Amino acid sequence: MNAIALPLTVADIVAEYEAKDRALAAEIKALHDAFTRLDLATTVQGTYVERVAQKPYLHIDTLRKNLLKSGWRAVYERLQIDSIASAKDRKLFDQALANPPPLSVETAKATFGDYLIRPRFHILRGLAEAFCALDPAYKSHSRVRIGVKGLPKRVVLNNWGGFSSTYGRDRFQDMANALAAFRRQPRVEWCEMLDIDEQHKLGSDAVMNGRTIKRYKSAGQEEEYHAPDRGLTIRKFGNGNAHVYFDHDALHAVNRALAEFYGEVLPDAEPEGVKPSASTAVSKDLQFYWSPPNVIERALAFAGVPDLRGWRHNRPAPMKVLEPSCGDGRILNVLRAYGHVGYGIEYHPGRAAEAKAKGHSVLCANFLDCEPMPFETVVMNPPFYGRHYVQHVRHALRFVQPGGVLVAILPATARYDHGELTGEWEDLPVASFADAGTNVPTTMLKIRKPA
């Protein structure tokens, strides 16, 4: 009776990789010895006539790198990361594979562990990334909460494809695969993409609704592939653009996914009878979401606050920067590390005490009651509650000296729905505040005060 083949674990894959890595030198020697024996087998008394075969030159470091890449790819496929990770993460993995780190159970766990611990989060994040890149409407948690009436029933893709560019097709695949992951459908097959082109050649809209498609196997054989009903219709135009339309079920799936991902964390959108989502770990205090390190670095760069640690010659003078509603001093921490002078104002006594304990200059007071003082730069993450951020930004602008800059981190609805503030905008990546307890889309606003 045949033994049951148990599925390989990551530890099994790593063990195979390590064993083959140890044996590489011996394998190279065995190959060279085989060529020597072949030479001897084709001569009499070692009398040389002509070369029978070219002995390859093999560098062990090149072989080890190939083996390492194969090991990482095997772990990636064994854990089925492709079905969980976002398109952005998959591309980052492919880039990292050019020069991968050492492979061990620990490094594999550090690289892929979060996908296995929080698969739902990564699937939803992938969908949010794909759709937010297509239309600003998907960045509005307000429209998501209203329901499908607030979402566009189609998206426009530029440069659908041709000899020069496949940009639109690639974005379509990212979007369709993200939707498929949420709906637990298989990823889009290449034969489906070819079928879309075939339908377009016939001058009709390409409908992805469960068609049976012929696809080629090895040795030129064909087989029938029944594609799942994706609920998508693609209409291609002569200018190279394509419009993608969603049917009722697909549109509701997008709405459900985004509503679950964004969660019921910000009470500044119209409820419309939507129940709170339990999918997001929400901060207890809806007014306070601390700023993650990547967000702080982007905000300081947007404000033009340089990192003085890298300056050796002509180092500029440290800047005087205000952080209103500074919380426990996350932005102040980075300002100090950059070599600048930061000042904070915080209403919450406990958080103000935490910031002071870190050595920061912090005034415990209601920022809206404070009299303005001149600062070169104001960098702020104001309360998101309702539209209170408008008051905070307008009051903070009074603290900016002529020629100075204010940068505020705000919910994306401030840019795409409310329209009460104007300036230069820069959207933050999807889930930038996930570690702080909210997945709501965020943006940054920069206002430069006239000199």
C-alpha cells in the first residue's frame, strides 16, 4: 500500500534548500569528474584527437544564488501568498527576489507570517489599493458607507494595450484579481485576457461572465476552461482606452469589501443605517490616531523639513516646528532625531505627560484656545472627528509665519468630499494608519503662507 504524501512544510523546504546548498561543491566536482571520464572514454592511451564536449565553467556563488531564489519562490508558492498578497506586495517580492536574504524558517516567518496571521486584512488591503488607484471615489469612506449609490459603476482604464503599452491591461488584472480574492474565485487566467482581445476583434464588448474558453496545454493540445463569473464587462474604444462596468453583484462585493476594510471608525460620514463593522481594531478614542513612522517621514518631506543627520557641509540651521495635538510626541520624536526643535500642544493630560517624559517641550492645553506664536513650519495630525479638523487647520495656519508651511494629515474625505480646505494635496498609501487602529484612507494637505 502506498504511503500518503504529506504536504511539505516551510521547515521541509528550508531543510531541502540547506542540504542542497551544502552539496553544491560536491555536485560541481562530480560534473567535472564526469567530463574527465568522458574525455578518457573517447581516447586510447590518452591520445588526444579533438574536444568531444565543452566543459562548463560553473561559479558556485552563481549556483547558490539560483538555489536561494528557488527556495524563496518555493516557500512563497507553498504558503499560497499569491492568493493573499496585494498586487503591490507581489511586485515587491519579485523585486526582492533579485537579491534575496538568507533563507531560514525564521526569515520566512518574518517575511510571510503576517499574511498567514491576517489573511483577510491583506486581501482587503489589496482590493482597496487596486480600486483607490482607479478612481478617487473609492478613497471616500463616506461614499462607501452610503452604499453602492456612492460608488462609480464603471472605471476608465487608459492605454488598454497594444504594441507600446499594456498599462491598462495590467491595472485591470490587478483590479480583477483583487476582486477575485475577496470573492474566493481563482485568479484571472491568461486565456481570459486573450478571450477579451478576441471579443474586441469581433467589435463587441468583452463580458467576463462564466464563459467557456479554449486554452492551450503543452504539445499544442487544447482544453476547455470554464472561467468564473467575474461580473465585469469591458468596452474598448478607438483611442486605446477601455471602460470596465460592474454588474450588481460585483459592485456590491466592492462596496462590502471597502466598507469592511475602512470600518466604522470615523463619525464624519452619513450613517444611512449602516451598522458598525467589527473587522477593524478601532482605537477607543476616536479623536486620537497616532502617526506611524512612515507617515511622519512623508509628512516632514512634504513640508520640506530636511533630515540634518546626513549633512556634513553647509548644514542649515535647525527649524522651529510646531505640532498641534501632538499626542504622546510621535512627530516630535522624529523632529528631534532629524536635528530640529519641536514644540507640542496637547489637550489630553496623560498623553501630554508621556510626551514631556520623552524630553519634549509640550503645553497641556486646548490648541483651539491657544494664542498664535510664529513658527517656520507646522506639521499636524489633527482630530478626525466630524469635520473638526477644519477648525484645527485654520487655527494652525495662524501660527505659521509669512513664507512658512503648514502640512496636515487628514482623512481623504477632506479632499474628495468636503472641499472646505484648499492647497496642495498628496494622498498617503492605503492603510497608512493600520497600526494606529484605522484603515480609513488618508491624505496630506500643504498650505504655504504668502511671504
